[in-house]
Amino acid sequence: MFRCSGVQVFRRCSGERKVTCRAIFIAAGLALAAGAAVAREPENWVDQRVHQWQPTEKEKRWETIGWAKDIRDAIRLAREHRRPVFLFTLDGRMGVGRC
């Protein structure tokens, strides 16, 4: 009977068939190696795109703004620090990206 092991198949080959068997095993090995490289490529591409889309420190500067929990605290802090109040209002859900 024919066994599935590549070594067993190769031992059964002789002469010209041995060369053909070698070529088949080499081609199969290269195909597997190429497939593994291609499989990793999209993951690297996605990681690169995600990294490129991350905000820079300059773009994240607004996150350093001190947010007050309500308008009364904002007015009190503005008076203490002689700073203006920026009032942000929202009608809807922030998660959908529309204000």
C-alpha cells in the first residue's frame, strides 16, 4: 500500500521518477513557505494601517483639556484661573460621531 509520509513516497520512487518526486516535494515545500509568508502579509499590512491612523501627540493635545462635570464647576474654575469657559453641548450620541 501507499503511505502518506513523504519519506515513504520518496523511497518508492526510482530513476526519472525520483527526480520528479524531488521536484514535487521541493515545489510543495516552496508553496507552503510562500503561503506562510502571504498569510503573514495581511496582518502586517493591517498593523501598519492601524499604526498610521493613530493620532499624533499634536492631534491628541485636546485630551489635556480640563473638563468640568457641570457648568457651575466650569464657571467657578474659570473665575479662579481667569480663563474662558468653552461650552460643548451634545444632542444625540457621541459614539456615532454626530453632534
